[in-house]
Amino acid sequence: MGDNGAANVATGQWVRLVVVRVVLTVPSLAREFGGPVTKINELAAGLRTRGHHAEVIGCGVGRAATGLPVLARYHSNQVPRTLTPLRAAITRADVVHVMGLREPVSVAAALTARRSRVPYVIEPVGTHRRRVRSHRLKRAFDATTGKAILREARAIIATSRMEAAELVEDGIPPSSIRIRSNGVCFDAVLPLPQRGELRAALRIPQEAPLVLFLGRIAAKKQLLHLVHALDSLPGVWGLIAGPDYHDGTLQAIESLRAHLDLEDRLLLLPEGLWEEQKAQALADADCFCLPSESENFGTAALEAAGAGLPVVLSDRCGGAELLGPQASVVFDFGDITGLALALRKVLEDRTAGAVARTAAPGLRESLDWATLAADQEGIYESVLRESKGAGMKF
């Protein structure tokens, strides 16, 4: 434990956790890896503000983080050339927070913590269920190493009630699950710029209704459903901005777009939109759409809603529970007609934008990382308390 330890070992008394050394690991530090990178950076910053030592470690290069050199890549996974910095950090830690489950860095972190008798928590970020590719390899891993890693974790963190319910259905004991919402940092997008610049650059008519998707172009996002929905909404434009997950989804969208003759009003930006460009996209859009098959949270949709944009999302998105009906429309996943009707409802309602903007400040307050860092601190407290009884390291 740090200088002001959480447990008084001599007397056996538990005192308030003051300074703890946390190692937070993420499979990749690259921004293209998506929400987990932003999440772990913001969570670490919040913990530091509360006085804790928080070190972020992952493959590649990132801000305020320890980067592991990349040896190879497998699909979206990065294999580190060396684990020495990771192992050294874990031996000095009081608790390890593993973001991810099956990725090389995640597995190495959990196994190292286990061998070093350092308590660790796992935040699967929606990957516990085998949803996309390599099902046979994942099944073999889950039956062996994965089972042991989950069994020895002191807590499994879910970011929504929906994800917690899935974990229970998959066999995780309810007593092991802790729910801590994701946060969203709005500094990069707020205040929104004046409307129109991106529309002009992409030749989108200023008066045309525009549906926006921001996120990885991947199979689980079910963007083909969005393409079909747009086909039934004449005059409505769509903008899908990546990054591309390289699983064939981008090519499938391009093929369907051509087949439906939507090339004039469905734009694809597989390289993604970042920082000022993302803010401009949120300013220029009339609606954000997330038709995913599964989202443990759905950060992009919550970010859009917090910026004041009406949101249409499937009932498989955990973050929907944080959005009131005034800021969102939820449709049944897979119901393309229902998706089209939800989009039409939002786009034809002239008050939808104003209502969403009114709801946005309250949502931003509930998603503040400073508040959520305090919630995470409480999870670490309980983990360290339980680990003390199990004779683990302090």
C-alpha cells in the first residue's frame, strides 16, 4: 500500500483508503482502439485527482501512460515485444485494474497479478460474450486460462445493469459483480462549433436531415441495418465515420450502398473523425444513431446526447438506461422498420433538438469522471478489504 495504507495490519483495523497504487492496463493505447482508451485515461486522471498513484500501461504510445513496444498484430489485438515494465509495475501495486479480457496485455496483467498475489479486478468492456470471429479459439481460452483469470479476480466490473445481467447469465457469481457507469469527457467537443462547416466540406445540403454514426465500423454495430433504414427515408442523409475495424463490414456497407443506389446521400469516412472534426460532425448532424447488436455502454451515443443531439439506439445498448425519453428513442434490435420509424420520428419532430439540448447538462453531470472515480475508489476499498482476509499482498 502507499504511504497512508488502507489497512492497519498490526491492529487488524480497517481505516479509510487514502493512497493506493493502482496499475490500470488496456490492450492498446492507440485512439483507434476506441472507448477503452479514453475510459482508462480519464479514470486514471480522476484517481490521481483523488490522491492515488495510477499508472496506465498498454501497447503502443499514449499520453500519461507506459507504452509497451508492439511485436505483432492479430486482427485488432497488439502483441507486446516485452512485458518487463508491466510486471515491474504490478509487483509495486496494491491493486491491478484489467481493462479487457482475452487480449495479450489483459491476460499477462491478470496472470502476473495472480502470481504476485496482488488483487486484481477485471472490466471486460462488453467482451465477455463471444460475439465476433475466432469463436473456437475464444472458447478454448475461456474453458482454461480465461476461467481461472475470472475465478481469481476480486471483482468483475460492469458498466450497466444490462451488462451485469449478461454476466450473471454467463455464470459469473452476482457477488463478484460491481456496477460502475462509464464516464464521458466532453472537453474535446464542447462548446460545439457553428453548424455547417462539415456539411459544406462534404457537400451535404445545409437543409438536409443528417443521421450520424461515430465509432468502429464493425459487424456488431449492425450498420447494414442503418443503411436499409436510410433507404426507406427519402431525402435523409447519413454519415458513417470510423475507424474501420477491418472485419469486412466496410466493404459490405459499400456494396449495399451501391446496390440501393445510396451513394449520393450515404457518406463513409473509414479513417474516422477526431477532436475538432468530431465536434463539427455533432454540430452538423440532426440525429445520432447506434443500431448495435451489443454495447455494454455505448459511449459514442452518450457523448452525442451529452452534446445535445437526439439519439436513436437499439435496446441492446446498456447506456440507454441513462437516457430519458426526452433525449432518445430506443428501438428493438434487428427491427429495421422500427429503426426507420424511430429516425423519422426524431427527424420530423421540430422540437427534438431543443428538448435534447435541455436534457444534456443533467446527463453530462451524471457522466462526470470525477464522480465515477470516487465510485471506483469504493470498489478498490472493498476489494482490498476482502483481499486482506484472504492473505493477499498489501
